[in-house]
Amino acid sequence: MIKFEWIQSCIQDGNYYFSAHGDQERQNDNLSITEIETALLNSKIIEEYEDTGRGESCLAAGFTDTNKPVHIVCGRMGDSMVIVTVYIPTKPKFKNPFKRGENG
């Protein structure tokens, strides 16, 4: 199970990287790396995913300095954290940044 403290430590130590998909999605939503770091440092893990062959992962919800909601899927690759994907949660898939909608 990925813990918030581990995510926080990885961000603070620079022990993380973006997957190609994660970086592309970050750019598609016009999110800076600083915004992702800020959101992760103040995030809450809202879903956990079992290891299905690529390692365990989780969905973290956080906010940028401008209060923009961001979802970040983080995984463990060895001792490092990989940011698998990033997106801004929207309705109807999400009722709010912390809860899925009926179509989610």
C-alpha cells in the first residue's frame, strides 16, 4: 500500500519521474511540474490499486496554489515514484475532487 508520507518524501527528495503518458496528460491540461508537486504535497489518497503486474499504485487528489483540483495516479517503481497520469477531475465522472460520480 502506498502511503501519503512516501509520496511526500519522494516529491521533497526529487525521487520521482513522469511516465511519457503522465507528462503528456500534464501538458494537455496545462499543468506545470510545480503545480503537480504542490498538489501531491497536499493530497489525499482516494483510491488504491493492487499490483496487476506493473506494481501497486494509487489515485491522489490535491490542489494547486490557485486551488485547481488535480488527480495524480502514482506508482512505485523500485524505490522511486512514477507519475502514471495526471488530469483535472470533471463532472459527471467525478461529483467533486474526492468522489466519483455515477458515471465514474
